[in-house]
Amino acid sequence: MSGAARSRVGLAVVVAAVALLPALESDFQRGLDSDAVIIALLVLSVVVLTGFVGQISFCQYSFAAIGAFTVGALMDGHGWSFWLALPVGVAAAVLTGVLVGIPALRLSGLLLAVLTIAVALFTDRFLLVTGTWDGFSGGAVPWHPERPSLLGAPLTGSYAYYLFVLAILCAAILVVWNLRTGKTGRVLRAVRDSELAAATVGLDVTAWKLAAFGLSAGLAGLAGALLAVRIGSVSPGSYDFLHSVQLTALATVMGVSTIASAPAAAIGTVFGPELLSGISVSSTWFPLLIGGTLIVQLVLVPEGAVVRTRNDIARLSRLLSARRGRDPAVAGASR
């Protein structure tokens, strides 16, 4: 069996295990699993924007809020179906991402970070505040969107909803993977490495950066809408600026250049506080733990934990293959 075939088989086994094992868990645990899958979508949005194009963002939860509150307002406030409200919520997040991307076109580094922080604070302190736009935020009473049915099967059960969001995550990862390995990925890497060089060879840098902002915001908006329906409530505290900072920090620790960091960072985000609680440590220490880990990671493993692990495994595999090739006993057996 070739290496590619082994990789596909291994991936299929992992996906099957991730899909089937939660069937043996409690409803509470499956709720955490669903949260992890949804957070993985949010981290994937960071990978698209930062890993592919090199743009910094501290407002991913603001994009998620656009998707969540749009779906909540349309479903609970206007009686829309989830299947009609969801694409509108995602489209609203995409449009917001493009609008944020327009002033970001000429910014980078610290200035771009400040811009996205300003967007996050504007969302927290103005847009979602009671009295600013109650038709969107719900005012003093949060929206309560209900879980939908899919092909006649209700998604009210914890396992059914988990499988639903897992399928969406797998589809999103497949789309992002195809973008990365195809021509689009090469173009985005060219824009990330040198915008001047990319423009010199005829690439429309402006269009590609805006497309990356839109795609990233769309993924975040999708995650926000799914999270709102899973919880059954939409409140500003679930989408504040600090959530965006923590998300970006964990994505950086794992490595924003690889898609595999999305599930890894999501597992850390959701189950890290639970692990601390299990050893009688307050979960309020979790942000401090993330900050300390980020400092160590930037010094010792700047490429990210997932990327380093993947590279170490590949290096070890090549070393073992080379040793087997030089082993006379193995060579004789092969004859």
C-alpha cells in the first residue's frame, strides 16, 4: 500500500471514530463535542486569513456574531426557517468581512491588528448593546433560535446535531483543502509572501485579499449561526473581543499555516477548561495558561505545535525508510 493510500485509510478511520465514539457519551459530553466542532470552523477561518494570506484578525468572533444574530433575529423575530436564515446570516458575515477588508488592504502588522481590534470593540460596545439596534441584537431579551429538522429528521437530539455540525466541518475542511492545494492556494501564498511580486506578475492582489476576508468571515459567520442554534440562545457575551483574542492565540500556538490546527485548537479551547476543573483548578486560569504557552511557543516552536509535530513525524518516517533501505536483511528479503 502506498503512502498516499495509507494516509487516506488513516484519515477515514479517524473520521469514523470521531463520528461514532460520541454515540457512547452523555448528552453533556456530546454538547462539548459539538462546541469543539463549531470552534474548529472558527479556527479554520483564522487559518484561511492568517495562514493563507498573512492577514491578522482579532475580530473573528465579531463575524461569528453577525451570523449568529442574523439567524437569531430572522428565526425568532420574524419566524424564518433555519434553512433560509442560515445562508442570509453567512452572506451578512461575508459582506462584513469584505467591508473590513477594504480599509485593511493598505495595512499590515500592528496597524492591521489595531483595525480588527477596533472592529471587535465596535461590535461589542456599540452594535450589540441594548438600545443601539434591538431589531438585530434582540435588546434586553436574547433571541432563541430552535434547532431545525433535516430531511424530516429532527436535529434536537445532541448526537444528531453533533453529526450535523461534524458533516459541515468536514465539508468546509474539504473546500479549504482543495483551495489550498489548487491554483487558488498558490495565488494566496504568492500574495502572502510578497504583494508587490504578486502584482508584478499580473495578480489582482486587492480582489484576492478581499476574497480571503470574505471567505474567512463567512466561515466564522457559519460557526456563529451553528453555535447559536446549538445553545438555543444568542447573547453578546458569547461573541466578545476576548473570545477572538483567545481563538487567535490558540490558533497561533497550534500553527496557523496548517488546516490540522483547526481541530487541535478547538479541542484545547473546549476541553482545556474542563481539564483544569477536573484537577480542581479554576477554569479562569485557562487564558493565563494560553498566554504562557503562546510565549513559550513563539520562542521555541514559532511554526506551531501541530506543524512541528507533523514535520518531526515526516522526518522520522524518512529516517526509518532510509535505514530499512540500507539494512542487508531487509534488502535480501525484498529480493
